[in-house]
Amino acid sequence: MRRELMPLDVEMLRALWELGPRNLSRVARTLGINRRTLVSRIERMKSDSHFFLRIHTSVYHTNIGLRKAVVFLEANPGMEQFLYDCLLINKFWLYVCRSYGMGEGCTAVYAVPVENCSELEEFLHSLTSLGVARTVDVYWSTCFQGGRITRDGFDDNLKKWVFSWDDWVVEVQKQGTDLPYTLVEAKSYFNYADEIDIRMLEKLEEDATRSLTEIARSLGISRQLARFHYKEHLVGKNLVEGYEVFVMRYGSAPSIMVYFTITFHSHETFAKFTRSLLNKFFVLTMGKNLREHRLIVEVFLPPEEFRKFVGVLSKMVRLRLVKEYKYAIQDLGIRCRQTVSPPLFIGKSWVYDHKSQMTTLQQKISDFSQQSLKRLESGS
């Protein structure tokens, strides 16, 4: 059975990202195939673990009143898995993953109500004072710019991706400085959503190919009401940023996901570098660290190309195109992801219970310490 992407697959993934999965007939026309063939191809790639195709709607969290934070944590020895469990206590997590590189620990992404940013920081930094984490670095970010798969870098004859690292160094220096709105710091974080909007966003984040009829049925509302909210709110009020199209780009070959923070000397060098990544097939997500010339980027690479990527970053430091960088390799066997959470949204506002979260965290750590002591005393 075929385990590698074909040229038509790459074209299909590009079209799904650019045109969106809401109109598969238009995507099929663009590809020059019929709709039934397109749907069949998508379903096969979704069911085959060697491709693991997933199409999610990207929420523009800024317009539902949430600010994103990417967190790098190093665990105290012996606390690695317990740290992971503690991070899930704060219900506003979007992604939590065990990681390694600069030390054993976790990487996490949160989206919290803008008025509760200091409470999230208190929650996270308490992990150091309570002895669970050795270090905690919190990077407040813009919304994410999703990566895209294009024909750039794909060799039709070889039917594989070609990594032109030396060409990339030259390309960075020739870039302009204009950026997509997702990577520009927002002036406000107003919440434009209501409960139906949040419930619809949850369904579309899980699977962007879901029809409005299917969503309406699952929410217990009419299709007309679902269509109104989709057109007038989700699209009309820019609650949806775009689409995230993920596929195992390298088929059955080994690959790794790595979160980087890359710091620059100026906004100009930041913008040039960031623009050069907008069409790179190995980029999954990007965000700008607020009030800093720093990019937060997640890449997906074969292990040998990851080492070359780091080598190119080192070269860019010497050329003063980059100031510094650090990274955390994601342990894909221990991670979880969730969508926006309707139970945390009541009426027209988010409910952030900081006191309850801190109490739960402190109790969890106390219980863990007592259990560890008992095991020590029993010699087990």
C-alpha cells in the first residue's frame, strides 16, 4: 500500500488550506477531479495512520476575549509526569505535552480571558515554589498563524520533500516586513461570541469538515440558526481565523515535532525571518511573543533535518539574522489537545475560577507528597 504523498495529495492539501473544507466542490474543481474522488481521497488519508490527515478550524481567540500563552517548563527530577498532570488542572489549556531537550519537562499552550493573565502566571509559577518544576517560562503570544502545505519544496519526480537550507538563509535576507494580522499584536481582546458560537467553534475545531446540518443536529438547534451564527458571527465577526491542515508529511519515515522560541535583534529581522516561514511545509504553527522581537514556532521534521535546521539557526546567529533560540522536543506519546470549552463559557463571558484551581493544585501536590512518603516508609 502507498505510504508516501503523491503530487495530487500535496495539491489537495494546499487547496484545502487555501479554499477551506467548507466547499469541497470548489476544491475538487480546482484540482480537476470530481467531488466523490476528493471525498474518498480525504477519507482514506484520515483513516490511514501513516498520513493521519486532520482538518481543524483555527479559532481567532483574540475575538472571543482570550489571550494565548506558550509555556516551557522543566520538571524537578522525579516530578516529570506529575508536572504534566498538574498542568491539566487549569481548564483553559489547549495543548499539554511532555517534552525534552533543555531538560525533561512539558510544553503547554493556554488561552485565558485577557483579564486573568496574571492569575495564570501565578498558577504556573507556583509550580516552582511548590517543588514540582525547576523552571517556568511563559511567553504571551498573538494568535497563531497556521502552517501550510504548498508545492514549494516538493519534488514531483522523487515524490518527496527537498530541504534547501542554504537557499533559506538567502531567502530570509530578501524578505519584506509586512505580516498577516494573526502575527500582529492586537489592540483589544473584545469577546464577540455567545454560547451557540462557542459550541459551534468546539465542533469545527474538532473537525472542520463537519456540515452545518450535522452541527445543528448535535447542538439541538435548527440548521437555519446554525447557518445564521456561522455566517453572521463565526465569519462575520472574525471568530474563525482559517484552517489547520495536518498530515504526516513524511509518510512512515520517523519525524519529530519541536517548539522553538527564536529571538531577534529588531522587529525588521523578526519580520523577515517570519515571512520566510509562511510557505514552509515543515511549519505547523507560529505566534509572536507580545512586546518582544521573538517568534514562537512549532516545526515538524525528520530527525536528520531537525539537526540541519538547528545548524542553520546557528549560522543565522553568526550572521546576526537571529539573536538566540531554544527549543523543546515534543514527546508525542504523552500529550493531549482540546478545543475551546463551552462549559467554561456562561451567558456571554468566560468563567475563570482562580481560587478553585489553586486549591486543587495545592491539594494534589500535598496528596502526592504524602503518597511518596508512605511508599518510602514501606520501602516500595
